[in-house]
Amino acid sequence: MHAIVMTEFGGPEVLKYTEVPDPQRRGRQLLVDVTLAGVNYADRHVAENSYLKAVDLPYIPGNEVVGVTQDGRRVIGLTQGGGYAEKAIIHPSLAWEIPDGVTDEQAVPLALQGNSAFHILFTVARVEAGEKILVPAAAGGVGSLAVQLAAQNGAQVIALASTEEKRQLALDLGAQAAVDSSTIDGLADRVKEAAGGPVNVALEMTGGQMLQETIATLAPRGRLVLYGFAGGQLEDIPVRTLLQNSITASGFWLPSLYTDRRVSLELSTMQLFASVVNGALKTVSGGSFPLEQAADAHRLLASRSATGKISLVTGK
């Protein structure tokens, strides 16, 4: 089969289209013919050797796929690497059959980004109706889904986005207000003005100064959920500020839920599917690239100019 293989760490140029042996399933594992592979910020961190979990080279990146099982079922699944390939291995507990009313393109963001948005909001932040919530990168993969899920749950969403087009998309998806995030200085004041005061919940995935401004948007007893460091910075949280304002700070990393029996990824995935089928949840496509152009997909992701979900097509 063909796959994207890394033999060194670095930028998009380390993603090489190569012929490799087919993966071999073990025990109950599923072998799927991949049709689409999701592209995520985690994949960029893997390539740059800044991911939360170290990987050994050579390595096939990719943690989210749409594919067809050997018995003909169309599934989405979460892999632990190996997704940027024509064939991939998925554990059956992390694979879910796609309903007939959902296309491959609609399904591809749901396994990783959809479940991330769902559990950030409802498992970690415990967002309630009437609360004000700040959603960053609101036109991106996780953000565009989080805006809709939070709004549909009755929350007042304040969206962050860097361009007028992206802010309009966030408003169309259900945000109450959209704030320009292209300039970080003074962002907290702009958010509180748009929200009519501090927010109850703030999501954050960049780090650095953006993290500091995000914390400053929170009301006393507010909740902060950290789910990424797209800016490449892992800054310490100011403990004094957390203490003075009784702020709760939580981290979120989807793989931590894979074996957590208290959380049902199957249930959340089924709810996401149902919302797509009934039209309540819109998945936003950021475009697709042939598998061999994975480097170009990473360059687009790094540019911050894309909206929605970027994916790789195997050509099958």
C-alpha cells in the first residue's frame, strides 16, 4: 500500500509518500481500506516532535479515518497513528459504523474533532444553558462544531476568529457574537464588551499571550479548558489569578478517554451522527488533498487560512 511516512522530524517536508507493507491486524482489530484521513493539529505536532506523546521513527501519522472494513461496513475510527495510508488498523472499540444518511465527507471530522468538541463542552466544561462560553478558532474543525453544540445546548457563544469571513461563518453556525482574534492585545476587553461582561467558560488551544488574555475573560468561578497549544508555547498558568477569581482550569486530550469506562465515545459519536442526519449539526469542509499531497495539507493548516475540516483522499 501507499502511505505517508516520516523518517525524520521537521516541517511539512518530512511527510513522504512511500510504498510500505500492508498493516497486519491482531486479535479483534479491524483492517480498513481508508477513503479519507483527517488532518489535525496533533499531526503537525507529531511531525515537529512536539506532540504530547513521543513517537518512534519511521512513523505513519494520522489518528482519524473513514474507511471500509473487510466485511463491507463503512466506518469512522480513531487510530493511534497510521491513518495517512491506504489501509489502517482500528481497535473495534474506536470504530463506529456510519449511518446511510451521512456522507464520508460529513463523517470524517466526527471521530476526533467531533468527539473532542462534545467532551470538552459536556464532560469537562459541563456547559449549561444560559452560560456564556468563549470558543476560539470558531471556524476551524473543533471550533465550528463546538459553536453549534454549545448554542444548541442553550449557551451564549462568543466566537473568536481572525477574518471577517470566519466570523460570519461562526455567527451563521449559532454564535451570539464574533470577535476579531487577529490582534491579541486587548482581546479580553473586546470579548467582555461583546459578551456584555465576563464569560463563564473559556476554551483555549493556542498558549502564550492568547492563554493569558483568555483567562482574563473569565468571571469569578469561571471554567477554563485547555485542549491544545497550536502556537507552540506551553506557558504556566498564573496561579495567583486562578486563586483570586476561584477559576477552575482543566486539560483535555481525547486519547485519555479511549480506555475511560466512565465516558462513552460510542454514545457521543451516535449523538453526533444523529445531529448530522437531522440537520442540526453542519460539518464544514476545509478542502481535501490527495494522499501524496499531505505536505500541502499541513502547509494549509499551518497558514491558519482554512476553515473547517481538512482531509486526505486515498484515491480509492
